[in-house]
Amino acid sequence: MSEIGQKLRDARIDKGYTLDDLQQITKIQKRYLIAIEEGNFEALPGDFYVRAFVKQYADTVGLDSEQLLDEFNDTIPQPQPQEHIEPNEDKNQVDTRTRTRNHDTGLARFSRYLPTIIIVAVVVIIVGVIYAFAIGNRDRNKSVIQESSSMTVSSESSSKTASSQSSKSSSSAAKKASSTKESATKPKMTVTSDTTSAAAFTYSNAPTANTLVLHADDTKTAWVAVTAGGTQVWQGTLKSAEQSITIPTGTTSFTIQTGNAENTKAKMNGKNFNLDPNSVGGYVKTITVTMTTAAAASSSSQTSN
């Protein structure tokens, strides 16, 4: 057994995972996990998968994958430029070829009907222009007839209109001020960075009590660990049933580490919380949320003033 394989195996055992558990969490076949632990990297489908699988293995068992890859950089094969970056190579190749054929067929069909589409569009535009002119002429005729009568009424209604507009202006200003104040204190989740392995968010105007709800998508599962203020508050395998987690009062940041990010769904205080806002993908992912309360923001503003 190689040194890196022994280190990964020890970390797995410390976590209490069997190879079957790890296969379920990472979706990496058990035979590849065994090959990694034994240092038999030639048994893996390609050099890229060696680094990708080692990284995913390390993140799942709680090791720093980047540090581990750097430490054993000379031991782990370097990926070749021609290799694909998706783990299920054969399936993805078939999907890619299928999508290409469908795309080409769609273009050919669209090109065949393009002249007809252009003719129909031109006809619709011409009819629309004629209709617009007809409506315009009718409205102008009505305007001429109504203009004489409206002039006699305008002088009587001007004072009432001015009073009504003043009242509406005051009401609108009050509503706008109220809306601005409410918007300034409403909790807001903002993404600051998003990659395949990590994402960072700022949760501003956070309330005193905060609840994080997690669940897996449909019938799938996802291993997740939640850490707040350096202390793990929950870890386990998620299923479709929702798991409610209370974030301790006074927490300024917490992290969500998932072994299956694509199937992990989250809510923060009842609001949907997309762990992959930029749709960059990735399985093993660490999400960091920095929290600021409305009281802290107000205190900071007063201090700067």
C-alpha cells in the first residue's frame, strides 16, 4: 500500500466509513477506491481521474485535498491534455454525440422552413403597421371631438387635481420611505464566489435566530457536514426528508461540506438557498456563509459617521 493510499485509508477508518459507504457518497466505483488505497493508479480509467478521484476521496473523509495533492504531486500521475474531465467518460461521449446529431437535425429542419417563416413575419409586420395607423386615426378624431368639451371642464377640475396630486405625492413618498426601510433590513443572501469545489456567500441583515434546512433531491442521497464557529453542529447522509439545523446564536460564519452538491438542496430561514448559483457543477463542495446582522450593520454605519 502506497503512502498516500495509507493516509486516505486511515482517514476513512477514522470517519467510520466502509468502502461501500464511500462508494455511495462519492459515486466512485468500489474497485477504483480500492486501487487508490493500494496505490494502483494504473487500474483507474485515466490520469485525470486519478487526481479527481483522490481529491474527491480526500474531501469526503475530511482531509485537505489541495494540500494532499501538492504533498504527493510527484506520486500522482499528471493528467494528459487529451483526456476528458467528466468521470463517466463512455456515457458522456454517447450523450455528446447524440446532442450533436440532434442539434444538426434541428438546424437542417429550421433552414428548410426559414423562407416560410420570413414571409409570415413580413406579412404580420405589414398588418400590424396598417392596424396601428387605423387606430391612430380613430383616436385623433375622438381627440378633436372631445377637446372642446374638455376645455370647459379643465378649469373647474384643475384645483381639485392639484389637491389630489399633492395628496398622492405625500402618500407615495411615505410608501417609498417605508419600502426603503423594509428593504434595508430584510435578510439577503449574496454570492461572492462559486467554483466546482467551493462557494462563498454573504448573508446580510441576518436575524438573531437562524435555521438551515437541508434535504437530498428526490430518491437520491448526499453526505453533508455543517460546521459553525469551528464546531461541527450536524453531519450525516441526507435523503428526501428535510433535516432542520439550528445555527447557534452569535455565529458569524458557517460552512456546508457536501459529497454530492448537485443533489443537496438548502433553505435559509425558509428561503431557497442555491448551493450552485452559477451552475458550475461539481460533486464534493465546501460552501462558506458569512453572516452579518442588521444591528451590526447599523452599529458599523454609526461608527463610520
